[in-house]
Amino acid sequence: MLTVTSVNVNGLRAAAKKGFVEWLAGTSADAVCLQEVRAEEAQLPAEAGAPEGWYVTHAPAAAKGRAGVSLYTRREPDAVRVGFGSDEFDGTGRYIEADLPGVTVASLYLPSGEVGTERQDEKIRFMAEFLPYLKGLRERAAADGREVVVCGDWNIAHQEADLKNWKANQKSSGFLPEERAWLGQVLDEGDGGYVDVFRALHPDQDGPYSWWSYRGRAFDNDSGWRIDYQMVTPGLAAKAVKAEVERAATHAERWSDHAPVTVVYEL
């Protein structure tokens, strides 16, 4: 069995004070992918940044207090790579991958974007560079007899079932037609070639959502977005036996505005 969890921690220093450390101590995951860490290892308490029993690699952004991705694995990876060969984005703390036996596990924090601003332009540039990399990663892995799982906050809701208020968000970053079409390319059997494993296991339900705004009563009303995915190669998707969003029982028990997304693979 291989259990993989992905979660945007919305600042690991803050999350560590609110329950992340206890969650990590109790998880049965073999690999944990974090996004939006927003800190360097030296700034983190040891129990969060270098916990006992885990091999940890942090990929912080050059810009202090922004982005940042991390990988926690129970066993030492055979190799770890930061970035995807991008001159613009490799220093921005948005991508890291590690080779474990038979599978490459990656943590992705895709830019969030904002319509009409440079942030949206940055997001579009990232997407344009990242899709060819995803294809190459899948092809290289296949040549080596390996599978791939790219976990993370993709900051795009793919379908109407992936966000509560889809009608009101058709012109919002994260649900724009061109963003949804790009994610469709990632999932196209003849293009990106990946599988949204959660949706494959739960094809006929709304959500389950993985992010809720801190504003208003979004969490209490389950007015959320499903933007945290595990995109996997078809061979690994066929071995997925369980997928769940680890939604907190109450608003007060949350340690991030995202919930962990966990998938169990029977290898």
C-alpha cells in the first residue's frame, strides 16, 4: 500500500501552532506533499520542519514569506529534484519531486492568479511551461517502469461539480474557461495523459471541496472549491482504492483554509 496526502498549509509556522504537528503525528501517509509553506527550514519548529521519522525536503521561494513546497516521506527518496527546468519559476517555491520505489511523487503549488493583473499573466505563463514538463515526466517515468503522482494546489476547479458557487465564478480566476481547458489538456488521454484520481473514484458527486474561504461562513455552509488534486498516471490510477478529503469536524479545528486530500494506492 502507498498512502499519499497533499495539503496547502497556508503558512506552516501558523499551521504548526494550530494542529498540523498533531495531524502529522497521527497520519498513516507514506508521503505528504505540502504547499504554501511560506518559510525556510530554519524558521520552522523542528517538530514541523524536520519531524522525527520523516525525510523532508523543503523548496522555499526566493521571495521571503511566499509560496514554498515541501515533501515528507517515510523512507529516504532515491532522488529529489526542485523545479521543472524553468528560468522564471524554479526559484519561486512551486514544484518539487522525489523518486520512491516505482513511483515519483511531486508537490505543486500553481500560481493563484487574479483576473486583469500580472498575477494572472504569471499563472498563464506557468501553465504554458508546466504542461510540456508534465508530459515529459510521464514519458520518462514510463520508460523507467515508474508511475507518477503530482499532488498539490492546482488553483483551478475543473468542472461545475468542483465548486459550490460555479455560476457566480465563471469570470473568476480559478474557474476561467481557458484555465479549465488547460486542466482538460492535463487530463486528456492523448495529451497530458494524467488521471484526476479523486474524480475517477467519485465520479457522480459535487466536490468534495478542499478549500473554503475564511470569509463569512463558507466552511460551515460547505461553500468551497475542489482545487487540490492528485493527478496520476493511468497505471497508478488503476491501483487507487480509497480517496478522501480530511475535512475538519468544525471551523475551530481547522489548521489551514485547505483540507488534506489523501489517496490510498494498492501497489
